Amino acid sequence: MKTRFLATVASFSDDGYATLLAFADDPLEPVNYVMLDLANEPDEQERRLGLYGVHVDTGALNVEGYDLVHDIRKTDAGVVVTLTADAARKAGIDQDIEIELESKIINGMSIDEAVRRFKDRLSSPEQA
């Protein structure tokens, strides 16, 4: 069974401390959403506790935690967030969460740019 929803709102932010890429089906009371959060420079305690890398929260899909995202990619319809096989199995959902976007512009930039910037931050030396 496919795991998908239409996102009427999307957000990208990078305040220097954390980078966030988020999608939701409603701006005020979302039922379906995916939030991907990444500390830009995790400190020693976060590393020791395993609290670094991409943190995902999917709300009603019941996936929440670190190291549960395998990939993020842009598609013609929007974005696909691929979970690890273990995370998908535990939640009882498909590994790919397909997010169709109502608008391809997020905070004044294209979805392509937002995904690229998130992935660039993910591969930065601070995350290694």
C-alpha cells in the first residue's frame, strides 16, 4: 500500500543552528505531515547520545526518531522521503512516503533548491 498525501503547506528554514524541511496537509491542524530536522553542528553530548543526523516526525504515520530516513528526493509531483526498511516495517507503512505538493515554491525558493540545500547540509563536514 502506498503511503502518500497532498501537502498544502511546506517550509524550509536554516537559522544557522538547525535546518528544517517540512510538509503538511493543513497549515493549522495537520493530520498528515513530515518534518525533517537536522542540527547543523551537533555537540559532543548529542553525538554521544545518538541525537544527531536527520530527525523525522511523521505524526499519524507513527515514525519519529533519528536515523530512520534513508533518502530524500524531488519528483515531478513533489518529494519522496524514503525511510529505512526497519522504520517502515515497524510503522506498518510503505518505505516511500510520497508527498505531492500543492505548490512547488517553498519560502520563495523552488522545491528543487530546498531539497538540495537540505541534502547539502546533511553531507556537510559537521554531520560526519
